Amino acid sequence: MKFFKNKAQQGKLMVCYEDSSIAAQTMELAQAYAKSWQVAVDVVSTYKREAPLPPQRVKEMEQAFYTEVEAQFKQTKIPYEAHLLIDIYSSGEQLVKFAENKNYQFIFIGISKRSKVGKSLFGSTAQYVILNAPYPVITVNGLVKQV
């Protein structure tokens, strides 16, 4: 599948990641596209903090996240970077801010079905990213077929 006209146009793919089955399927789909297009992947996860976290806790969170992502890419030859964002902003805001001024071709994000009331009460990270991302967003609903 040729999507890019030349190597200079190729950017990375960004995968919004959390520890869930939908996120795992989102990662698999992004990896399939990355392999096909021969591009790198940035795996980005967020944590909304209310108060400053002790440095040791941050280190533990980062190490757990990096280990989890490394396991996801162990059998692939796809170049990747893992980024754990910890801030006072919502997950959606953190993801959009992170994507700004990057060279992404697409942002991949998993979505889960939730009622309209649930989305209005708790917000929707995916909805925020879809509406505010500076790049096209590919959503994965957990019913992914192998590419």
C-alpha cells in the first residue's frame, strides 16, 4: 500500500494508549499500518494528576509503561518511542498538546461505547482528540479485523 508520495513526506503515527483491550487492538492496527508504510510509532499515554506526585512514583509509572510498550513491540521491527504524559490537564488536552508541532500522519485512538449521559458527565477523551487534533484521527471500536 503506497500512501506517501516520497520518504520526505512520511511522518510518524501516534497511538493513544491505555491499559485496555481496545487499546491493545488499536496498537495492533497502528503497527500493521506502520509496518506497511514503513514509519515509526509514538505510543502516548496520559495520567491526570490532582497534586504533585513524588518522583519515585513517577519513575515507577514510567518504568511500568515503558515495559508494557516494549512488550507490545518486541516481535516487530517497527521503530517506536513511548511517552507518558503526567499533567493537571485532561487526557484529551494532554494528547492534543503533545501532537501539536509534530509530524504525524495519523493519530490512532480506541473508543468505547458509552451513553450520552456518561459522556457528558465524565467527558470523552476520544471525542476531544477527534475534534481538536491537528492531524487526522483513526478510531478503533474494538471490533478490528486483521489488516
